[in-house]
Amino acid sequence: MESYRQRLEGYFSEDPRLQRLYIRAKEAFDKKDLIAHGWDHTYRDIINAIRIGETKGANMGIVLPAVILHDIGFLYNPDPKVHNVVGAENCAEWLEEWRDEEKNHIKACILTHKGKYRGFPFEPATLEARVVCDADLLEKVGYIGLLQGVRTFVEFAHSSDPKFRALLTIAQTLAHIEDIPLYTKTGQKIAEERGGFLRTTLCKKALAELAEYV
């Protein structure tokens, strides 16, 4: 059976622009050396997007460049609250080989990739945007989600906001994550197979223990 890595290589063969974009983005993220939003995170999102997008019949010519670039906002600004906007504003310089119509669709996918995550007002309106959103949200599911959650707060505490160093802030921020919906049935199925939002249970229990110190 063909692996998802092989599927990605197949897309590179079909559209060499994607491979050039992939290499350029990987080099930029590796140089930036982000803790949580580095290339290994983006790579997993790419694989997630292939799994979901192919099942749903999405236009992978939009999904793949969008998911490759979904976190480029962190290359310009470490503030997580604006990285989707910053990424959308700067994606055109990465997409010289794409048509304007494609650029606009990709930009919308980047802008809305946080979905209903608290503090982000933009929701995905197209199938492709929903695939990118769900691909990213799966990084918060299961045991990968637990590990990625720890890395995320280490990154933000160092580069963005010192308040993220407080256990109480971390627990309060992550305790609500189960309320964020996945938009596709494929994404929902993968999340269920991985045990759902385990960090929600962990953080709710942590909040109960931390209450003794408030």
C-alpha cells in the first residue's frame, strides 16, 4: 500500500511548483528553529491534509500549498494571536508561480486555519479551507496533542508572552479545546481513533489541583 509520504512525492511529480515551495518553506522553518511550529509540525499537517483532502475530494492543488504555508506567520511575527493574519498577508511572496485566483483561495485557507479556536474570528468557508483547518487541529489530538501542547507553551513563553510560563495559564488555555469542532468526518474519525482531546482532561484535572494555590 502506498504511504502518505509516497502520495506527497506523487503530488510533487504532478506539480513541480509544490516541491519547490515545500523545499523553500522547509529551509525557512529550519533556519528559524521554532520549538513547536517548526517543520516537523508542518510536515505532519501536510500528511493530515492528504489523508483528509483525498477522502473528501478536495482540490489538493489548493490544499497542499495552503497547508505548507499555514504557519508562515511565525516566520515574521512570534505572536500566536496574529500568525494567521500575518501569514495570509505575506503568502503572496511565496506564491509567484500561482495564479491570482489560486493565491486568493490559498490566502483564505491560511487566514481561517484556526477555525473556531478561541480568539480567532475567521472560519473556513470552503472545503479546502476546512481540510487545512482540520489537518492542523489534529495536532492537538491524542498523545501527539499532549506533547505538542507542551512544546507550544515552551515556544510562546520564550518568544511571545511570558504569561505562558504559568501552569495556571496553560491549564486555563487548554481546558476548553474539546469545544473546538472538526469540520470533516474524516478529521473527526481520526480524532476519535486517537482518543480525542486528551489534553482537555489533563488540564481540567490540573486546574482542580491548582485551585489550592489560587
